[in-house]
Amino acid sequence: MQFTRCTFELAKFSGLDLSEFRFDGSAFVEADLAHCNLTEASFLDCNLSDVRWEDAHFSDTDLRGANLSGLDPRRIDLRGAVITPDQARQLAEALGLTVIDELDG
């Protein structure tokens, strides 16, 4: 199933099997994706700000370029998600880590 540049803001998907779905370029602001199977789903360049992710299953789930603001990596198990280096930096900083590109002297 493929949806491109759709609006799913405030949508309730909780508990659904969304494996292999493509939602590229879509908006999910404050949507509920808790308990979803997101295996091989694609959220390329989506607005995923303030989404509920509790107990979602990520396996080769493509989140590259997505806005992940509001996602607390201390509470959500993102194992299996595919992200960019910039997103990894944002998540590391949300964990309280200081990310430095190069070693000093």
C-alpha cells in the first residue's frame, strides 16, 4: 500500500500491521502509531512530530529525512529503524549526549 504526501494528523493507527506500507512525504503530527508493526514501512521525509510510538515494532523501517521532534529515545525502542546521521545526532542529543564531529588535538 502506498500513500504519498497525505495528511494523517491526529490519526489513530494503534495496533495495526503497517508492514511494507509507504507513507513518503506525509504528515503524521500527533498521530497514534503505538503497538504498530512497522516492518519495512517507509516514512521518508514525513512529519512525524509528536507521534505516539509506544511498543511499535521497527524492522528495516525507513525514517530517513523525517521530522522526529517529540520522540523520546529513552522511552521508544528504535532498534531496526533506518535513520540519517543528522537524525542520529538529534536522538543522541535528546539522550543528553554531546556529539563532536572530530577529536580535538
